[in-house]
Amino acid sequence: MRRPLRPFVFGVFVALSLSLIGCDDPKSLEWQVKHLTDPNPLDRSRAIEGAAQAWRNVDQSGKPEQKKEFLDKAIEPLAKAYTDDSLKEASKDRKKIMDILSQADDKRAKPAFVHAIKNYKPGDNDDEAKSATRSVIKNKDQFQGDGDLGAALVTALKAVKFADRRSGELGAMYGDALSAIKATGQKNDVLAIVTTPNDGQDTVPNKELAGRQAIAAQALGDLADASNVQAMIDAMFEHASKLAKRKDPTTGEEVEQASPLTTAVSMILGGSIAKIGEPAIAPLMPFVKDEDGNKSVQAVKEKFKKYISPGGSGKPTAYVDIATTTVANIGLPKVAHEIAGIVRNKATKDADRKPLIGLLVSLPADETVQSAIKEGYANSTSDKLKTDIAASASRLMQKEMTDWLLAIAEDKKANEDLKTAALGSAIWLAPKDKMGALKAAYDKAKLSDKRDPMWRVMEHSEKECDPKAKNMPKDQQCEAHPEKKGKDGKSDLYVIWHDKTPKYSEELKLVQEVTDKCDQDAKCYFTEFQAAVKEVDKQGFTKVTSGGTAAGIKAQKAIWMLAEYGKEDDMVELVKFMPNITSPAPRSYVQMALDRSLPGGSAKVADAISKLVKSEREKGSETANREAAQLEPIANKLRARAASGGGKK
């Protein structure tokens, strides 16, 4: 008689049976992983769809242990399957696999990403390449310096068709990914794209090349390899000097002027060179100084001999402006000190000193810079240049310049224009304890009762007037009403306009109200700026009012003082406030304050600026690109200063 199976033997048998059934169960992940590349298309599709459903389930479950189990079992087989020849290019199965891999945030998906990006074909696998690239950017920390991905991205960039909007957007993503993962191993490949000859003519091949070069030029700045600097500078001047033929719309004649295509590439290269920072200063300075006898300068000068700007004006020294803008955007104290030495040199000609002063007041204003401006002023033989220097001193946003400006205003040899310029700078720089001396200086210069033309305001009354009338009072004009028409409903209604431009004494009173209230309190100045900007924005761009102008004066004083007393966190809050500002003047004040307030730099403020730019672009803001062009150089400078070891203010 057969004895029955013992309980433990029966248990092992059942478990083994269930295990074997599970391996052959199409609903199990084990079966799905095994059949991802099954030659039977029905089983293969069932496996891929099953894996996709399993991923959705674990992703939505919110249970980390389940997600980890899925990733450990499925990611590598899925990545391998994606690259397998059994899956046709652009197939639905391949796309489903990429959907899983691109959402998994797992480094093990890399082989699939490389395959999708490297084999990019416009109009074929756009979605998969986009998903892969987006995942690489999102998980950039996992792929830093990855040569396989870097090479794939360069290959994909070369395949982009910029005439196709969707493909062009992908091209921009490839550039962002190269920057994000810092693919320095591809620096020479990226540089080769930028330095490919482009004659700038308005042809389809040149447009395609220029699009690729613009993206590569941007990436070079983020790769930040100092060994590329000289080649980038050479390419910047080469692209800027290219002239393109076009027909003059007024004469119909064929003319040559700077190519918009290559000019754009040159400008982006300039920004990237500035981003690399200090290594670019020495090779750029000979062009800033326009050094005679320097072979590199002479070679570039020859390229610009017949240069006509995109606007149509001839300027064979445009390369000096290009170099100057680039070093200004580097923004390091070393640049300022280089320029300061030339400005304060007695042998420097006023014609050369003037543009350098303009550059100097845009750089970190330490004692060296301030001294150079004062000495440059003293060494100048031109009253016009002295007036320009005094007027530009306000851009330094440094209260320490106040006493020097007051001394200029009290100089018996100074003419009225010079005194007006000096006090016009001092009014924004003067802290609370200098306001009394500032008022006395205005009185002594006999300017207090004069109107400030910088804040011109004309307000209309409803009183009709004859536009042909003569001998009108000086503070009145007879002009058309901005909205109403005459009795016939068609002709202009002429009314009296009164000059409400504030006198300097009125301006001083408004400025002092701000300093008396806030003294050295940065947060108070920020609150005053916010309130004043709201009033400025109410008057709009065309209807300038007395109230709006008074608010504009307060806003300017508040932001100048915020730049002086503000710390890192104050500047971050200022960045966040920018989207609330409509009027262009206050926005430009904010940009200047961000640039000048932290001479030691700040990665924190730079990050806030980058976040703002990204947000504006994602919202599709019409001004996003223009703002990026203005704000990104400031962010770069703040990062460069912080990295150079400058302390926080």
C-alpha cells in the first residue's frame, strides 16, 4: 500500500509548480522581460504592453520598494530590447519602451538613450529622441562627463533640420543636454561646428549651419574649457566680420553689410567666452586697447576694414566694441583693474579714455575703480568728457563717490553743465547723512529752482487754445488733446498743456523722503521701490503724469539705496519681483542693481536669475529672449565673481 506524501514534500511540490506556472504566465513581469524581443510579434507586443502596465501600476502606487523591484528586474532588459534589431525603427513597441525608460530616472537606461539620440532622424523618431534627451537633462547629475551620451548628442545635433520647427526645438534640447552633462570630451567636436566656414549669405544651407553653430556656441560656454578660449575668440571675430549681400529696399541696389546669421553666432560666442571668464581676459585685452603692432589685432583689423553694421553704418573698429562688451560681461575685478590702469594713465588720449570710462562704470566698483575714475577725470583735458564722467558716476551705485561729486559741483572752474551732471549723479548716490550737503550744493550752484529735463512732464487741461497763437507763457503749450476731438468730431481739439516738470528742489524733497524713512534699511528701500513701481506702471508708457513721475523719482532712489545696502537674500527677492514690473526704466534699474550690489558675486542670486529666465521662457513670454540676453550675462558675472573667491557683501 502506497504511503501518502508527507506534508512538507507536498508543499515543496506546490511551490515549484506555481513558480513554473509564473514563469510562463504572460501577466508576470518575469515572462514579460523574457519576451521583450520575442521573434513572435504577438508575444513581443504582449510583453512590452504588460511591462508598460506594470510600470504604471508601480509608479502610481507610491511605494518605493515596489518601484525599486521593478527597476531592478526590468530596466536593463528594457534598455537592451530598445537597441535590439528585432524592433523596427519608429515602431510603436520601441516608443512604449522609451516611455518607460524616460520616466524611470534610472541611469541603467543609458544604452537606450544613446541609441535614440544617436540615431535621430527628423520626422522619424522625434518623440523618442525628445523623451531620451529630456530624461538626460532631468537626471544630469547621473551623466556628468558621459562621453557616449556626449558623442550621441553631437551626432544628433548635426542631423537637425532647423527649417522644421519641431526639429529645431530638438536641436536646442541637444545643446542644453551637452551643457547639462558637461560633455567636455566633445569640446573639440562642438568647437568644430562653430568654426565651420559660413560666408553668411542668406541661403538655406547657411541658415541650417548658423542654427547649429548658435547652439554649439552656447554649449561651449557651459563646457567652460579654457583651452578653447583663443579659438572661440578667433571664431567670434571671424563670424562678426562676415558681410552678406542684400538689396537696398530704397534704391534697389545690391549692398553688403554684416550678415545677420553670423552676427548672431558671434554674439552668442561672446557670451560664452565671458562665461568662461578669467582665462579670456588676457587674450581679449589687446583688442580692447586696440594695440598697434599686435599681430592678432592687425589681422582682425584687416577683416573689419570694410565692415558695415547690420544697421547700415560703417565702423571698421567694431572689433574693439565686441571685445569691450565681452570683457565687460566677464565682470571680474581683474578686468576692472586692467581698464583702470589705462584710464588713470596721463598718456591715454581722451578719445581712448571715453569708451573705457563707459566700460569701467559697468564693472565692480572697488577702490581701484573709483580712484581710476577720479584720476581719469583729473587727467582729462576735455570739459565734455569731464561732464560725461561725472554723469556716468551714478552707474557705479556707490555712495562713496558722493563727496567727490559734491566737490566737482563746488569747483569755481566748473561750468553749469558739469555741475548739473555731478549733482545729477550725487542725488542717487547720496546716503541720508549727505542729503543736507547735497541740498546746499544745489542751492550754491543756483540749480534748485530749475527744472530737471530728465523728468519732463506736460499735463493737459480742458481749456481750448489757438495753435497759431503767439507769445504763450513759457510753461504752457497749445497742443492737440490726446483723446478728444473738436466739435465736428474729426478735427483735433487743441488745449493748453502745462509744464509740470519737477524742479531740482522738488526732486530733492522726494529723494530725501525716501532716505529719511529708510536710512540704511535695505528691506525698507525694497518696500518703497515696490510701492513706487506700482504707481509708475499705472501711468503707462504714453500718459506721463506728475504723480507717476514723482513715483519714478522715488523708485530710482530706492533701488540705488537697495543696491548699496542690500545683501544676498535681498537681491534674490528683487529677482522674484521682476515679473511684476511693467515699465522699462524700473526694470533696467533692477538689472543694474543686481549687477552692482554684490561685488563678491553670488551663486544664489545667479540661480534665482536662471530660474526666472527659465520660467519666462516656459510661459512663452514675448520678452523672454530679450530678458535672457540682459539677465544671463549678469548671472554669469555673479557666478564668476563668487567662484573667484570674492566674499559676499
